[in-house]
Amino acid sequence: MELDTAFEFAVVLAWEELMKATAPCSARVECRCEPGTSLDYVGVWSVRGGGCQDLVCDYWTRTSPAHASGVRFSNGHYSDNLAQNLDFIMKNQDRFTRRADACRDGLVQIYPPSGDERIEATAWMREVHDTATNFGGAADEKMALARTSLTDCSLGRELLHSCERGSPKDQLQTQG
């Protein structure tokens, strides 16, 4: 299974808990790593109408003077489910595939999941925890419907540059 799909499923499984703090119209997972290395950082964001964004949590695999390792929730968000799933994914990255041409900046956009997507995510998680050595199964064969993966480097850079110019909320405030 691709790493992007694992992140999608982790968020889908925590969707109800995320809805308690805000009513997101989407969520996104951002990650950064050098090609050929494992991820050190992942951030999960809640995106509401009008472009308002909240950091849900971030996860660091290594401790530094600036941050501790593990998951850290922000802005009133908390999900034990998301914390456990991110921890599992980040500690078992070698079990997931990542496209050979994937650039260092990754982004997975997740929209409110349908019932079928929740079932698929639940089945995947059950399978992952039941069999630590075999990740095969139906989840590998089915395209995830709620995820848009931006692994094209030029598109990812374009998105990052637009984010550096400020959030849509910031842009609206400067225009008004």
C-alpha cells in the first residue's frame, strides 16, 4: 500500500473526532523528506469553509531542541485514533511504498469520507493490526476516492509557493 493511502485512512478513521473541534470541509496531510529517506515530519491540517485552516497535529520521528518526538495536537484537536495510526505509520514506513519519482514535499487532500471509504479504512486498519507481515488485500487494489495526492514536484512546488504567500483567509483580509 502507498504511504499516501495509509495517511488518508488514518484521517478517515479519525474524521468524527476531528469534527468535534471544527467542522472541516476537508483535511490535508503534509510531509517532507529527501528522496530515498524515511519521513521525519508529518502535519495534519483541518480546512474549513472560506479557507480557514487549523493545525490538527504534527508528528516528528526524531527529537530536537525545537520539538519532541511523537504526535503533538494543537488548536483544541485531539484524536487517540489518529495518534495511534500516525504512530504506527511513521514507525513502520518501510512497509509502505512511495513512488520512486515522488518529490520531497508530499500532500494528501482528504474530503469528508463516505460510508464505503470508512469501511475500507476500518478493514485496512484491522488487517494491518491482525497481520504485521502482510499488507496485501482489497485495500491495495481499490483506488481511494477521498484522496488527491500531489506527488508531481512542479505542482507541489506551485502549491507550496501559494501557501507561502499566505492562506486564503490572509489574502482576503489584505484585500478587504
